[in-house]
Amino acid sequence: MITTFSEQEMVIKFCKFLEKKGKVFAVEVPFFSRSIDLVFTDTSGKYYAVEFKLKNWKKAIAQAKYYMLGADFSLVCIPANIYNEQVEKEVLDSNCGLILFDVESEEFKIVKQVEQVTNKGRFLMEKGFTYACDNNNYQYLLSLNYIS
């Protein structure tokens, strides 16, 4: 199957999904020397780090595992068309959560989410999240794309 959308577009679609749910979120959140694709919070103040990939789900797992240092939940989001039992097993064995994006319906399905046991870098997650929100990285991301 040929991918007809970019990773950025998938991030934006997830942001719109979160907006409808009234969630507070930020994109391109600085964390140590990296940048997390998207972080959102829930009403209890827990941080959810999400790494998006169109194809290289193994790299997404490695990145999501790194974000466990600061996030309460760390998830991988991939298109549903690349999902299979091996992907699910490796994502869940890594202790990360899994979100599938259905290209046709443009809907997201959370397959599994796993709360982290330790998040020693939480203060960095908080700082990065505040910075990304203050700098409105989401609006910048929207300005780069032509999707509505």
C-alpha cells in the first residue's frame, strides 16, 4: 500500500483528535537532546509521550522507550496497515503502548497503554512541555501543511 500522507499529517490528525477530546498537548517537545513528536496530559496531570512513524516501527519503539525516562505513558503510533502480530508483540514487550491510525477512516485506536514505573526525568518532561506550549509549536506545524 502506498502511503498518501506524511508523518506530520498523521501528527496533526492526532492533534485534532486530542482537541476534540479537550486534551492539552504540545508537539516537538524538547526532551534531553531529542524532540518528542507529541506529548499530551490528562486531568490528573500524567504525561503521555507519543512517537509517530509511517514505516520504521522498530525505531519508534527505541525512541518511545527513551521517553519512558520522563513520561507516565510512552506510546508508538503507526498506520494500521503495517500492524501485525510481530509489531504488537515487540511494542508491548518493550512496555510501550500502541496506537493505530486507520488511513481510510482517519481514526485512531489505542490498542494498549502501559503506565511507566519510574520517570526520573519528569522535571525535563514538564519543562519541555511548557516550552513547546509557550512557543506554540502546533501552530507552526499547521503552517507547514496544507491539510484542514
